[in-house]
Amino acid sequence: MGFAITLVALLVALALAWRFLGSYLVAVYDGRVRWLSFLEKPLYRVLGVDPTVEQTWPRYTAALLVFSAVAILITYGLLRLQGHLPLNPQHLPGVSPALAWNTSVSFVTNTNWQNYAGETTMSYLSQMSALTVQMFVSASVGLAIAVALIRGFSRRESSTIGNFWVDLTRGVIYVLMPIAAVFTVLFVAQGAIQTLAGPAHIHDALNGARQVIPRGPVASQEVIKQLGTNGGGFFNANGAHPFENPTGLTNILSVLLLLAIPVALTYVFGRMVGSVRQGLAVLSAMALLFGAWLAFTTTAEMGRNPAVAAAGLPHQPSGNMEGKETRFGAASSALYNIASTQTSTGSVDSANDSYTPIGGMGLLTGMMLGEVSPGGVGSGLYTILLFAIIAVFIGGLMVGRTPEYLGKKIQSREVKLAALGVLVMPIVVVVMTGIAVAVPAGRSAIENHGPHGFTEILYAFTSQANNNGSAFAGLSANTPFYNIAGGIAMLLGRFAVMIPVLALAGTLAAKGIVPASAGTFRTDTPLFIGLLVGVILIVGGLTFFPAVALGPIAEQLAHGRFYP
């Protein structure tokens, strides 16, 4: 009953976010919101940007790549030099080159994959100035790319798609910072810590025991980690740590934060293209996929743990509680981790590695759909729109006419760009996983052999190529091989998708609008929603089923039954 009430409250909050946050986002990117202009205008002067001048898609892309490259260099430098910089009460040394590379790429690409324990590796300055800053700007970059693609659909015979520097700036100061400030206060009120004091030293004189408890500016990082679908935690335990996620309320607020902007962006899409029904169609496809995976995974985690059953122990009425916090329970933990893996957030409040094989498969395969249900901040929307173009193309073939989407003819160039953007992630995952299981440097990091060990490698590259950042654990990934290979996977998963998206935005913006006719395939109907969901499932299934069969499915069948 408590879980059902939580779901209802979450749905109501998301419905409000869809309408009101969505309307606010439209106003922000239309330039109608000005209440922080005293911050905005000086930033343009520092950047040397004229906010009234828009960019073509190649110039927009160049600005994106230059900004990201500089961000990686600055973050890398801060991590390497942290031992010589202030705000380091634990006197932690600089981060090693391979790990600094992986971490810099991770946070700039909005992946936030962590091959380290934050409390024993990163100084306060690194956490705040390197990592948390990138949580804000990388999320804003995702928003900017999504809005640029929407402009491609909404504009007619235009050579420009916006100004990257303006979109980036407005996303940070008008969207992410105000929301993060409000929720940081709420998290602190619930018990999340926020301090620049060093670790607390506890001395139990009676028993002669000493304990060092790490602290730091946690709450401010926790909120943007969820809001920006980042996922990087201050502590190694991430959302399971009571300093990050102290209560059941912060747990559900975390789920709300990581879903709010991706859901609201579907309203932005509908409003900016002139039909809210189009946004609802995209949201419906996202919701169907999310609901199916949530039901699938929750059922698995509320059932019997096959290892417990094999040991002859009695059924756990509270579900599979291995690796989960008792203050959250199995069902709420499954909700949190499914929401996290399907929004490219990657934060966790329970150990993915301790899920049942089928529950773990739910987390893994949710990412394999392409992070579109609803996906990350910006990335979820622009990726599902790539699938929508492919679905429209297939629908056009069925009715025997040139496919159209929102009045734009979908021709060979658009289909090629959409297919490239969709196929980048599966190619990276399959190739990288194949290399890792083939070379000694990849196999030597596995702590669990057999199907479970294979799943750990497959999950790692699926997470990184999707810019998710969650880990299956059991994989000692802080090695030169995994740090370098993971960095490459994250870069390709981010920019090899963004570049085709921006090229597509430029191509669509240059097109005129084709009036709808009796033969036009409508894209705001249940038929199109079903076709879109089908395309997403077919692409993911055809690509990944053999790999999944070798991992979680084989592990589950080893216990004699497919479902617990």
C-alpha cells in the first residue's frame, strides 16, 4: 500500500512538472525569462558572445566540441593537482593520470562513472570545482542539444538552430541552479550534510576505538546529481549512504528530480512544434517502456532470490533484500534504480550486483533501449526523436509515400543521420565488450566468473556508452585498460550521437513545411506510439539479445527457472 501511494504521489508531481516546468523551459529557451539577466549578461561579455547572433549547425557543433575539450582539460588539471590545492582537509594526493582521464571524460559527458571511492580520493575542491561544476554544465549541454533539434523541426527554411553559448548559459542559470538551490535546502533539512569542515574523528574511550567519518559539501552535489541526470555520488555508496539520501522522503524526491526535466521536455517539444499532442505521443512511448521495465524488475526483486532458494532458506516476504537498505525496501529500491538506469543518471540506492539475475537484467536492458524512457536531460528526448524518424520512415514505406514528420519530409539524409545516431551506442557496447572479454587485461578485473562476470563487463560498457554511469560492481575497473577504454566509450556515446543530432537539426531547419494531406501518416496517434515502441524494442532486441542470453539469462537458467 505504501509503495502504491508513493507511485501515485510521484505521478501527480510529474504531471505538474510536465505542464508547469515544461512551460517554464519553453519561456527560457524562447528568451522570455530575464529575472537573472544581471548574471547572464556579464557571462556573455566574458565569453565574448553576442547573444543576438545565432549559429549554423557546424558552428553550433564546433562550439560544443571546443567547450567540452576545454572542460576536460580543466577538470583533468584540477584532479591531477588537487594535492597542491586548498580545500583538501584529508591531504589527499593528486589523482593518477589514467583515473583522472576517465573521471574528467566521465563528468564532462554527463556519465559520472566513478572508478574510485569519492570520500578517499577526491578533495573538497575537486568535488566542488571539478565535478559538481561539470554536473551543471554537462546537463545544460544536453538541454541545449535537445532544444536545437526541436528548433530544427519547428523552423522553416532557416540556416540557424540557435546559439550554443546562450543555450548553455540559460540552462545553467535559469533552470538548473534555481531548482538545485531549493532542493538542497530540503535535503539538508532531512539530514543530508553540507559542510566544509574536515572528517569527524570519533574516540570511544571506553572501548578504545577510534573512527574517522568523512564529511563534506554533500547535499549540494546530491541534488544536481539527480536533477542533471548525472549520478556521481560524493560517497562510494552513492544514494545508499545516509549522508546523501537520509530518509524515505529524500529517496522519492531523488526519483522526482531525475525524472522531472526529461518528462517536461516532451511538453517543450510539443509546444515548440505547435502541437502538444506530439509531445504527449512521445511521452506515452516513454511511459510504456518505463512502466513495463519497472513492473518487470519490481516483480523480480519482490520474489525469491534464487541463491537463497537454492540454499533451502525460507522465502523473504519483504523481497530480495540482499544489497538493499531496510529504510527503503525492495520495491522502492527497484523504483529508484530503474528510474536511474532509464534516465542516464546512474545513481543507486541499492547494489545492482545483488539484484536477482532477472532484476539485474531489467536494469541492464533498460539502458540497452538507448536511454529513451525517458532518458537523460536532453539526451532522452533527442535520442527518442531519432527513433521517431526511423519509425516515420518505416511507416512511410508501409503507406507507399515519402515519409513526413511534423511537416518535414524525411529523406535519405535524415534517415542516415538518425540511423547513425541510434547505432553508435550498440556498436560501441558490443565492440568494447568483445575486446574486454578477449584480452587478459579485461578478464583479470572480473571478480565473479561465469555468466555473472560477463554481465559485469557488459553492464560496464553499456552504462558508459549510454552515459549512464551506474555499475554492476564486482568489476575492478580502476585499471589502465578500463580507465582508457571506458573514457573512449563515454566520448563516443556522447559526441558521436550529438554530432548527427545537430546535423539533423540543421538539415530539418533548412526544409520547408509540407502541408498535411489525406495520405499523411499521423504521428500523434496510438498507432504511431505502438510503432515507435516497436522500433525501439526491435533495435535493442536484435542487437543485444545474444549478449543478454550469455549473461543474466544464462545465470537465471542455471537455477532451473527463468523467473524467480
